[in-house]
Amino acid sequence: MSQTYLSLTVDIAEEASEILQDLLHETGALGLEVRDTETPTMPGVRAPAKGESIVVAYFEDRESAEEARDAVAESHPSARLSLDEQPQQDWSNEWKSLIKSVQVGRLWVGPPWDVANAPEGKMRVVIEPKMAFGTGDHPTTSLCLAAVDDFMSTHPGASVLDVGTGTGVLAIAAKKLGAGHVVGTDNDPTSVELAQENCADNQTPDLDISGRELTEVSGTFDLVLANILANTLIELAPLIVPKAKDRLVLAGVLAHQRVDVEAAYRKLGCTVLEGAQQGEWVRIDLKR
């Protein structure tokens, strides 16, 4: 087996990304990684510039990688290309180095392999990331964790709804910080399964995690969390707002998307509070 692999990284206008992906498949790419501005990137991974996508194609040998590079350069002359040779790694373990623990308020959130480094006195939330988003170290999740910690410090026993729960990290954190009834929903069956596993691992098995639609979730909640994408937040606004008795916390929003998201919730009677920002990501706090 070859001791190296070739990766061709292409920075390209977002609207040309799909055509590029087809071309790379046709030129023999073993696999593709696509990053766009609407999807949160993993920590330590370079994000695309506004209006662009990053497509990384992997090749078995230099000849095929160079042929693909030349084909891309010819068909997309404005794209920025980088061909890199790196030693093969055990990616089943290597990706773990990108997952870091975080401390937010009273919380320590991290993966199982880093529990030994958790400080005394912090509430521990141990998250097995696997294939769902929400390990704590991405800005959107950290911003929401701070909001959960702040709200629960003044509202012990509050009910919480976590829309798009992912790994279940926000729901679990809320429960550990003293929430009463906690419900998490996600339309991805893999995320639901993983979130349920994380609930059991964190001794919070009474959390109600499922794949139910919002229309199937009964009642209202003191705190509603939704760490998803901006366009989905806008689309689901008519369903999310009625679930909130008091406070809504929205994340997964880039700074340039803030105005549109806030407008959608203002139309439904919400008041925009101060919120927070970390890098290019913003958290929108609302009062019902």
C-alpha cells in the first residue's frame, strides 16, 4: 500500500461547487470533502471565504491528482488550487485530535478520551462525537452552552426544548445544570441514536430525545434552543416560536445572516435581546 495520499484543495465560487464535484469524480477522486459557508466546520479546519466553497479531493497517486488539477485549472481558471502530499494516517483515530474539551461557565464538555483532564468542580458533560454535530468546541455550541448556563442559574427547574439536538450536548447540559422537563428532537436518526447513548452515558436517561417533528411535541418550554442553520431557523420559525414560554436561543448563524434571522422572529412577536458573538458566529437571544 502506498505510504502517501494526494489531496487537491480547490477554493471556488459557491455556485460552481457542484459542477466542480462532478468533474473531480470523473477524474478519479477517491472521495470528496465539501465545506461551504452554510455548514459549521470542524475545529481546526479552514473554513471557506464568504461566497465560496472549499472542495478537497483525495487521490491514490500523483499522476491522477495532477491530471485532475490540470482539468480543474482549465475549466475553472479563477479557482485557487493546492496539491498536497501527506503521509497516510489512521483517520479512525487521527480525527480525535481535532476534538477538544471546553469549559463554559459551570460546565466542562469534552470527549471520553479527555475526561482525565476535566477539572474538579466543573459539571462534566461527556460527549462521544461520532457522526453527529455538537461536541462543545465549535463556537455555535459554546455560545449555546453559555446561554444554557446563564439561564439555568436563574431559572432552576426550567423546562427546555432542544431543536436539532445533534449529540444531545445542550439538552444534557441543561439537565445537569438543574432543568426539569427536557426534550430534544432531531430529524436525523443517527443523531437521535447517538444523543440517546450520550444521555445514558451521562446518567441523564430521563431526557426525552426523539425524531419527532415539532408539531408532535406537546406543551411549551421556558427555554427553547435551536443550534441549526440560518435558513432552517427561518423556515421553522412559525413552529419554534409557539413552543417558547419565555426565552429562545438561536445559533448556527453567521454574522451576515443575523438580520434575516432576527427579522423572521420579530415578525412572530419576539423581542431581540443582546445575544453574543464568537468569531464569525453569532447567537441570537430572544424573549417571547
